[in-house]
Amino acid sequence: MAALIEEDELLAREWVRGLLVTERDDGAVSCDWLAFEARYTRAPGLTSSDKAFLALIVAVRFPRNITFWNLESLGDRRLAIVLRALAKLAGSTTIAVGTRV
């Protein structure tokens, strides 16, 4: 979720939030990642970059074997977000991902 919040463009789309976030009768909200994974690829208006980013974020949420053929469509900003998510998944607190100066 932190990666989606950092990316912020996708969560700004109401229908993306509607696919991911569910509100219970008691007012509590949660993320239904399994339902999201089953539906996001059919959502209207997603670019190939959007789909590639979401596929990688879902794979970080539910670790599994995935292919990386679509990394080049991410762009630098989204690639850095994915790399930070992978470092966090690995438990690293020392790897820095960002622009070199």
C-alpha cells in the first residue's frame, strides 16, 4: 500500500480506489488485494505502464515468481518505487534507492 500511496497517480483515480478499498458496515476500511488482483487488469483506462506497475506491486504484496519483461515501461519514478518496495520486503533498512547526483 505504501508504494501505491507514494506513486499517488493511480490511487487518485476513484475507480482504482473502488477496486482496492472496501468499507465495512461498521465504517472500517481495508484493502481487498485478492479481489483487486482479479479485477485490475480489466479496468478501463490503464496504460501498459499502469498495468506493469500494479502487477509488480501485487507481486510484492503476494510474493511469487514473476517476469520482469515490462520493467522498461515503468519509467524512473515508478521503477524507484518498486525497488524501494522490494528492499523493504527483503527487510533492508540500509539500501538507498534514488537519483545519484
